[in-house]
Amino acid sequence: MAIEVKNLVKKFGTFAALDHVDLRVADGELLALLGPSGSGKTTLLRIIAGLDWPDSGEVSFDGQDALAHGAGERNVGFVFQHYALFRHMTVFENVAFGLRVQPRAVRKDEAAIRARVKELLDLVQLDWLSDRYPSQLSGGQRQRIALARALAIEPRILLLDEPFGALDAKVRKELRQWLRSLHSEIHVTSIFVTHDQEEALEVANRVVVMDKGRIEQVGTPGDVYDNPATAFVHGFIGESIVLPVDVSEGCVRLGKKVLNIAADGLESGASRLFIRRHDMQVEPAGTGALEGAVRHVRTFGPIQRAEVALSVVDGETLIEIDAPRDRPLQVGDVIGLHPRRFRIFAGQE
Amino acid sequence: MRFLITAIALIFLTVFVVLPLVVVFAQAFAKGIGTYFAALGEPEALSAIRLTLLTAFISVSLNLVFGVIAAWAISKFEFRGKTLLITLIDLPFSVSPVISGLVFVLMFGAQGYWGPWLQSHNIHILFALPGIALATTFVTFPFVARSLIPLMQEQGTQEEEAAISLGASGLQTFFRVTLPNVKWGLLYGVLLCNARAMGEFGAVSVVSGHIRGETNTMPLLVEILYNEYQFVSSFAIASLLAMLALITLIAKTILERHLDEGQLSGGD
């Protein structure tokens, strides 16, 4: 089922949770909505599910207006952040709920319901828990039961709100891989909300980066990491060094120093230079675009992370770089630095 | 020191709680078991018991329905005037029961707003069962709503949203998700509501008219008999109310245990 969202606006009081959002989701995609809290990602998900209503705009499923239908008629599976399992029902009854509340005319008989629930519990590998109550399950188990319950109604779309948010690191990792393999198995159009970039980049086919109720960029995980469209995306995804620079007449200045980097086609004015930590190449002193003194070095695994004080005319700026360990850095070394890759975005905060 | 504090608490409890209870039963059985049961078998006593049970049944049923509706509205929906509604629910607790009774006299009495109209249509509210049931319902309204609101608010609306997104209708959601989640709290509220309904004196006293064998509830009859120096009869009926209190107490303890468990299983 393809989803199309057009010009969606949602305000809570004066706060714009969604500010003219457009989005297309192709059939069978596994899409991540990524953004900081308050970016509107959960609101967008809830509106698609029918649990919230937009102030204006359109939502359509396969070209048909979804806003004309309530949540119960949209055939959307929703997995809540805190699972929202029915606490007074067993695991079995939780999963069976969506089948039992169907109108009598289309409701399956008891044997068919039992078979379907068994099948779903097998799918999430928890059939041995069917007589337990939600309070007797671990977080990861509850999450999978919530998923099985959402899948029971054979949804055309699966929506997950911070699906791994409340779990500890190890379980998260397992569930991520599990969700991805589940998706390739059942192939239902799925959208999940997360504030964890690693989660989004690792699980999703496509990532939608949101901030302040707007979509900043839509792209594959590789895309949003390598070619961030906006300063926000560059700063939000991956670790970046950000330096305030001034662009004029094809030159990039940090303080009064002209940096030896290409500035073709850039807008003049106050800007920001973004460089990934690992894209900063260490050179001998006197060469390279920037120069600074090493203040602190820590090594972990294959990299050494160095704190470097860049000398700028009016004082110094501290940055952190990740360098390979083949040429060890010492505290006090004066080094040149050259950005292998960088982006300059107009405007300063 | 600890011994001293415990002793003080125990003595206080004995003097103010246990002793009166003992006195009630001692007085009731002062002239033997035969007299006790004879006193309860009097037509006036039987009529008072019947009226009390009927009144309690009516007001508990009404408060069950309206209390659940009010609690549902307040805890699951956002609307203007919510705070005002919560305050209003508590009104019967903060008003003296006598005033609560007088309100009904002002509305339905012969000199009240609707009195003449009611009289001309030959409808009896005051000095009859409807008045007694109304006054009791008013006084006991907060119990059910009050015991449900905190519970429902704590449980939030996520389970309801989950039910709706799974295709459940509003009623299915209410009866399959919301209500089962608060069943112990609801029973608790009903229990307290019932105890108060049966024991209510002030408001009922104002609207009842004290017609013997007709509009006297048990608490009213206790007072009347006592004033007429029929101590055994008076305390015999009082002993029934005291037993109701004891049963309520036991049931309450059991329910509270269930409530704690219910809340524990709700956390994630």
C-alpha cells in the first residue's frame, strides 16, 4: 500500500507540530522518520494511523482519501512506544483482540482465530508465552507481542512509534535485525519513528529526517549521511565539526584567516563549515587548510580521537577529530589539518 | 517509646471505635436473643429495612452509571470546563447533608419551584421513595467517580487507542478494555457508595417526612426508637448497620489488595 501525504498542517495551540509536510511512501517500503523530540515525527505517524487529525492537508492510501475513515477502518497496524498491551488479557487474547472485535459478518470462527493467533505467535517466536499476562513479560517480549497483535488484522500498513525506545541496548540491537528480517518476510509497507540515527540508518530502506515540523531530507541511509541536504541534517546525523566561517568573493574565512578550500558557487555571507570528524586529514604543520595544537588524545579501537585547538586570529577554537592510528599523535604536536570532504551551508545560528 | 505510642494508639482505638461497637451489640442483645429477633421482626423495622435496601439499590445503580460516565469523560477526553466538572463532582462531599436534603425540599416541596406542578399532576417526590432515593444519590455521587478518576487517568488512553486501531468500536473498547481495567476500582467505589447510601441520615431525614412504616429508613428508625426509649429495638436495628459496616470493612480490605495488584501489573 502506497501512502501519500500532502501539505499536512497540525498545530497544538501555537506550536506547529507539522508545518506543511509532503511525503510519499512506496508500497512495501521500510521507512524511518528520524528527528529530535518535538520534530513532529510521532504526530505524522499518528495522523497516518488516524489517532490524530490534521488541521489541513491530505493523506491518501493508494490514491484513496484516508482522512475520510477513522482509525479502525484504515486497516493500519500500530505499535505503541510503551506497547499498550491490554493488561487484563493474556498474550493470546491480546493478539486475538483485533480478530474478535470484527463485525459478526466477517469474523472468523473460534478455531480459525486460534490458528491465526498461533501462527502469529510462532512468527514472533513467543508461542510458549500465550497464557502469560503482559506484566509477566520482559520489554523485548512485550514489544514482539505488540507487533503480533498489530499484524493480526493483516494491516495494509504497519506503523511503529519508537519501537525500540524503551529497551536496553543489547535487546535493541537484536530486535532491529529481527524487524528488518520480519519486514523482508511479510513485506508490508512500514514506517517507524525514532530519534536514534543509528537505528534509522541501520534498519530503514529510506530515511526521512524531520526538524521543527518540517521534512529536512528524504533519502537512503547512505544519502542522508554522505550528502546531507541541510545544515540540520549534517549536524544531526553523524558527528560533525562545525566552524563559523565567512564566505566572500570565492574565499572562505575562519576569523581573518583565509582557508585553502574550494568555495565555488557559494553564497556570500556568514556561513557554517561542516566536516565529519573522520574526514579531517592530518598533515605536517604549515600545510593544510587549518592548523592547531593537539591538546588531548584518546585511542579506541582503530582510531585515535584528538582534541585540537585551532589557532584563529582572535583566540582559539577546540575541535575533535578522528584519525587512524598509523601516525600516533602526541599532546603538544602542532599539526596541519585538511578536510577531505566538507560542506558549507549559508547562515549561522 | 515505641511501646508507649502503640499503647496510646490502641487505647484510643478501643475507646473510640471498638467500645461503641461492643455497646451497640450489648444493648441489642440486652434482653436476650428472642427479644432481639422479635424487634427486627416488627413491621416498622421490616419496612425500614426494605426501604433502605431499595434506596441503596436505586442510588448505587444510578451512581454506577453516572459515575462511570463522568470518570470516563474526565479521564479519557480533553475538554473545556474539565476542572470545573471535577470540582462539582466533589460538591456533595463538601456540603452538609442537611443542606443537600433542603435543596430537594426547595425544588420539589409544596412551596418549591416545581412543587405546584408536581402537586397538580399528583406526583409524590418529597416524603416518598423518589425523594429519599434522590437525596441519597446526591450525597453518595462522588464515591464511584472519585475511585475511578485517578485510576483511569493513570492508565492513560493508549490501550483505548490500541483497541480502536485494531478495529474495535467505541462500545467494544469501553466494555472490553476500559471497564475490565478498572473493575476492582469500580467495585471499591460501589462498596463505599453502598455503605454510605444505607447509612445516610442527614439528607434523608430532611426529605423523608418520618412517616412510620412508610418513609423511615434504618438510620431514621434507629433515632426514632431511641427517642422513644425503645433501646432494644433501636440497637437491634443499629446492630444491622454495624454489621454492614464490618462487612464493608472486610470487603474493602480484600478489594484494596486486588487494586494494588492491578496497579502493579499495569506498569511497564
